[in-house]
Amino acid sequence: MTREFAETLHAGYAQVFAVSRVLADEQSDFQHIQLFENPAFGRILALDGIVQITERDEHTYSEMMVHPPVYEHGGVERVMIAGGGDGAVAEEVLKHPSVRIVDLVDIDRRVVELAREFLGAVHGRAFEDSRLRLHFDDASCFLDRHQGTYDLIIADRPDPVGAAESLFAESFYQRVAAGLRGAGIAVFQSGVPFFQEDELRDVCRKMRSVWGEVSTYLAVTPTYTGGLMAITRGSPRPVSQPILDAALERGRRDLLETQTYTPDVHQAAYALPAWIRAITDGP
């Protein structure tokens, strides 16, 4: 790795990070893994040249992937995380005392090994929690064996490149829906609409074919180029004002230790700009 890391995910645009120290730069059985330190963002994990997480801003993403659906459900006990080998999403899930089991399914054992060694500030003590079970498996295959099991499934997936492409197929959404029980909720990382309009439109179209009604809310993560990050939500019980009101009350009651999530942020996250609403509601 050179003393600079350039992410060129989008044509005609790049973001460049100074590299003060290289922690890992290797090819696993599935992807190119790079882990390095940067003066502004701390430790950064990149897969196949795309930034996945940084110490400084990970909470802006992981907290918003977890706390809105947990509070909207109101009784989450069993959770599956597809991807998420860095442990950040697992840490947020495990803050909820109602949660009894978290199955973290990541195909790449090496990502988890490196995260445990170098990214303690990201995952806290998540990997030491007895409720967390690690599975080094393909998420689709795992779901085929665990139908009707989960209250919440979180697809903490990277961009649809290489091994992650299968996590954006319509068949994956069907498997996720089958993996839920009762009024279970599934949430999916769905790209940055400013640069990935087609990705978000395709996600919403495929999800509607499975759930009928799909909701989108937003997170703001500085190192995800383009600013606003879309998170899509599928459930047999769509978001309604009574569901949202009850979720916000749970958030006010619990007073979790968070850096980004608050009930006010939760409510505001569903307020989409007109140009994003046109994408999510389009054909």
C-alpha cells in the first residue's frame, strides 16, 4: 500500500486518505482487505478498494442500521447480521437487553480476525458477548437453513461488487423474508443515492416484489462518498405513525449510550428529500 489510499468507487470522482500506518494489506479467499490508520479518521477498513468503516464515523452508520428497527419492532430477541464482520453493528444490537441471540454471518473469516485484532474501538466487547454467535458462511445458504427464525435481519452488506453481488439479488430478499418470524423487520444498506441512484431504485423495486410496501430512511456518514446513505426496510408490518410513535417512546425510555441515534434523529431520518423520494417511489 502506498502512503495514500484512493477510493474511486464512482466514475470521475475519488476520495483520498493519507496513510500514516499500514496494519494489513492482503488478499483473502474472497476479497482484498486493507486496514490502515489515517490522521483524521483513525483506523479504516477497506474491502476491494472501497471504504467500509472508520473509527471516527462508524457510529453514524451502525447506530442507524440497528436502533430504528429494534425500537420499531418492540420485542426483538433473535437477530441475524449478514456481513458485518467488523463487529460494529453487532455492538449496537447487543446494547438491547431484550436480545437473546445474534447470529453474525460473514463469508470471510479473515475480516473478523483482523477486526478483532485491530478494531476494538469499533466493536467494543461485542465479540466477547455470549449472545453473539459467529458463522463463516454464505448468507443465502445460511438463511435457507434458518427459515422463520429472526425478529430482525440486518444486511450490513458492502457495495454490489464481487462476492457481495449476490446480496442484492431478488432471491436474497426472498430468503431474508423467509428468515423472519411474525412481524419481523429486515433492513438493508442500499447505497448513496447521489452517486448510486440506480442501486437504490433497483433495491426498492426488488424489495417491493417481496414485501409490497418498502420504507427508506437516511443516515449521514462522512466517509461514504456522497453524503446521504439510504437504508431500506422491509416487513409485513410497514412503518405507520403509531408504530413510529411507540418506537420513539421506547428510545426516550431506554436512554442508550449513543453518539448519533436519538428519537428525534430517528423520526427525521424518514423525511426524504424530494429527489430521493422520486427514486424510491419510481418504477
